[in-house]
Amino acid sequence: MNRNPKIVYLIQLMECAYKNVDYLNDVIYSALSKRQEYHRIGHLHIFENQLTHEIIRLEVKKYAIEVESRDKNNIFFDILYHNLKSYVIINGNL
């Protein structure tokens, strides 16, 4: 099966960035730990939006990141996006 180079790149990027569950938990914690509306229980991160009173949850699992939110744009996605931007994958096959 011949995969699209863009798909191969995205798979490699995700594997590189999120291969370590503890690292990802630390990234989220370090970004939000000083905020009063943030709470962490193990791999579960909870953020309450003070304006809308929406509670947003993110759970880091071994092979998945599960986000529970009414909005597609939220603070957890911003953190994940900025973390991904810092990775560069060099592959001669691409």
C-alpha cells in the first residue's frame, strides 16, 4: 500500500510529539499550573472558562488524547498546537 507523503509525515509527527504520555502531561501542566481555573488529576486536565463557566476536560491516554468541550477552539488545543509547531521531522523519503 502506497501512502500519501503528507499522511506519512503527519503520522510521524504525532508519534514524535506524543510518544511519551508523561511528557505531554507535563507540557499541559506547565502551561496552565498557575491559572486558578486549572486542575489536574493524574492524566486528566480540567479547565473552567471563567466567562462561560464551561468545563473543558482533556485526558492523555497511551494512544489518544481525549478532549471534551463544546467549542472546537479551546485552551488545550492551543497548547497542543503550539507544542507541535516546535517539532521538525527530516525524512529522506518525503
